[in-house]
Amino acid sequence: MSVTQLYQTVSPQQTPQDLRGYEYDLVIVGGGIIGLTLASALKDSGLSVLLIEAKVASAAVAKGQAYAIHMLSALIYQGIGIWDKILPQIAKYRQVRLSDADYPDVVEFQTGDLGTPELGYVAEHQALLHPLQEFVQSCPNVTYLCPAEVVNTQYQQDIVAIDIKIAEQIYTVRSKLVVAADGSRSPIRQAAGIKTHGWKYWQSCIVAFVKPEKPHNDTAYEKFWTSGPFAILPLPGNRCRIVWTAPHEEAKALCALDDEQFLAELTRRYGNQMGKLELLGDRFIFQVQLMQSDRYVLPRLALIGDAAHNCHPVGGQGLNLGIRDAAALAQVLQTAHTSGEDIGKIQILKRYERWRKNENLTILGFTDMLDRMFSNNFLPLVLVRRLGLWFLQRVPLLKVFMLKLMIGLKGRTPELAKR
């Protein structure tokens, strides 16, 4: 069955009548990359899963979103059994060059630092989304409803009653657990009364695709300018994704420029290492924020991905944190289910929260520190950060530690990633 056919099965004429009152072990609200990853990770868990997505068309696909995929995320997808479908559609990077504006001392991370064939990958949104959608269709324990919308949840002692709207009809299902994977404005989180802390940065982020004249040589760049970080991510077809952070008004002004003017400004920050640049498609802008939920779990409820946390885009951490959330929660739930425990009980869900909340907070704090330390021209900080880069390039142990931290190899590794 194709993805299109799968979407068509949820019309009111085709929706199974026994969906009303049907019971599942867990319901995942949000069928984006993180929700799909969790459903895929539970393929052999013995748990019955209902995955609900409100929108047929992904806004992230429409905007051509792309992500750095860290080594641990790749290992998780390999453990799920989907990596072979993803890998041919994405780019590898074998070198990362880290620099502070025009300061000549550049930190170079190489594959030899880890003893691996590559340091990471870059994937466009659809290169992850479509293989995951197809994989979920092969999971006999997963029911995928799209388009469908959760309109109400009633948490009871032993069960959650969930009202689902499909083509103007309401169906009610019951589940031991609800997992919110419905984004940073998560209606499920808000309805449960879970508070968040954080802030919106003074910066916005411009994203665009470019095609350089010269090969990108599988190299990723992170250039810290005083206005904000500027990343260049290699993609298949000798294309690159730029992630350009700047103060709000500056970012708006840059997006308002015509293509020729924008490319001139872009080239100033990009450098001339790859020759003349060609702009591909539209540019998009979004505000940058940091957010951490007060708690990741309540009885019968767990938050994963952007529903639980957001961070600055420096270092490409956001999606990777969500992938780790999904793998960790899948492991906790499967272990509990195998032991005959109720997966919706708070004692079980706390195991997931203890695993992921502090690890995520560490990365949120680290990305915030990087942005604040480099996004200014305060002379004492300029001297400190450039001294730090000098040490980072010349002290191998420090360099390897920093690299492992940024690609997820310093925290607790899910069992999926060890297969």
C-alpha cells in the first residue's frame, strides 16, 4: 500500500467501525519524523500502537527543511532496520571546519578523530519522512491515521480516552499511554497543563539551498559571526544548505533583498572556498528559541522531541535530541511491557524522564553558551573563545571529547544503537 493510499483509508466511509472504543497500548500524537521514529522503534515490541497525524502535507517538506544527522541517530536508525533505505538519499560529511569569523585559526574535525568513515550526515526532510512512513506500513502492530486530529483526551486511572476527528466524524479510542510528538506548541502538552521554561532569542534563522561552483568535498562548516552562527551543510548533487542566524531585523532585511543582493551578502559570510554561488529555491526565516518542559511525563502521558524541548540550531542538535528521545522511550516501554508492567504508570515513565531530561538540558545549555559566547564582540570574550579554539585544535583529548558530545556519543546509548 502506498502512502497516498494509506491516507485515503481514513475517510469516514473506510474507517473501520471497530475503531470506536478500540483499545491500544499507546497512541502517538504527531506523525512527523520523531513520532514515526518511535512507532518504527516499537515494531517488534509486542505493543499495539496508534499513530495520528493531522496534516497530509508536511510544512517542513514544503520549506525544504534539512538536518544534520549525528552518528548516534544513524546507529538508532540502523538498529530499527531502516538506515539502508535512508542512506542512499542523504549526504555524508567527513570533515567539519569550525571558525570564529575571519580569525585564521580554524578547528578541523576529521574522520581520524573518531576512527570512522564519516563524522555525520545531512538529510532533507523528505529523505527521512518518506522511508519512515513506508516502514511504518510494514509494522503489523501500528495503525497510522492521517489526516486525523485529536480533539480531546480524558486521563483516567488505568486508561486514556482519546477523541479523534476524521472528516468531521468523531471516533473514540482508549489507550494505556499517550505520547505527544506534536511539536513545540504541543496541544497535548498544553492541555495537560505542563509548563515550560525558556526564551526566544534575539535572533532569527534564515535557511536556503545553494549550489556552489566548486565541490563541497563532504565538508560541513560552522562559522561564528558576531551576529550569530552561520552553518554550511553539504547535500547530494553538490548542493549545500545554509543556516544563517542573525538579529531579527537584520534577518528580515536580508530576506527582503533580491536574489543578487542576497547572494552578495551570503558570499561575504560563506567565503570563496567553493567559488561562485547559485541560489536554489526560496529562502525561509524562523525565530530561534530555547525551551525545556518542566516535566516530560505525567501518569499516562509522555513528551518527546519538540513537544518536550527546543534548542538553538547551532550544532544541528534539535532533531537528533528528538530521535534519542524516541529510542529511549521505546526501550523503556518495551522493557516494561516484557516484564508485564503497565507502561502508562508514572513509575515506568519516570525512567524515561530521568534518562533524557538532564541529557537534553546539558545540550540545551551547551548550545546556548556557544551562541552567547560567539555572538558578540566583547573583547574579553573574544580573547577567551579564540584561546579556546586554539586549545581545541591542539589538544586531541579535548577535541575528541567535544566531537563526541556534539554527535551524541557521550550520553547513555539506547540498545537500538548497539545492534
